[in-house]
Amino acid sequence: MPKAFSKEFREDVIRVYRESDASMAQVVKDFGISPSCLKRWLAIDEKDSARSSRSPQSGSESDALREANKRIKLLEQENEVLRRAAAYLSQAHLPGE
């Protein structure tokens, strides 16, 4: 099973490869990954870049979307806490205990 790398690590490797004069062999050696792994990451990044360039958003739309996603995540976390609290309290007040 392939080793899982964090998104930040992948982004750092891609950035270093693209912004430096180092060869692919040197980059994969330095980061301890395989050449096929880097090639796959580069292909995925190219596809993502092409997709994002097709649907350009203004800076304010992007910021608003980012804020909305943060708010949604917070509300989902709060909802989960309330759901767990309700389950706990309903168990604590069962008749006959």
C-alpha cells in the first residue's frame, strides 16, 4: 500500500520542483518519494490548475465562499456536539435507573 503524504507535503514538493533548477531525480531523492509519485502529483496539479482557470472567481467571491465554508464547518461541529449532548442526556434520564 502506498505511503500517504499530506497535502501540504505534496504542494511543497511540487513548488520546489517547479521553482528550482533541480532535476526530477534530485527532487525525488531529496524528498524520499518515487519518480512516478511526483509525476502523478504534477499531473493532478495540472488538472486542478486547468479546472480552476476555467471557472475564475473574483477575489471577493472566493473570500465569501471560503468564509461560508468555514461557517458551515463550524455549524456542523456545533450540531454534532448538540446531537451527542442530547443522546447523553436522554440516557441519563431514563426512568427506572
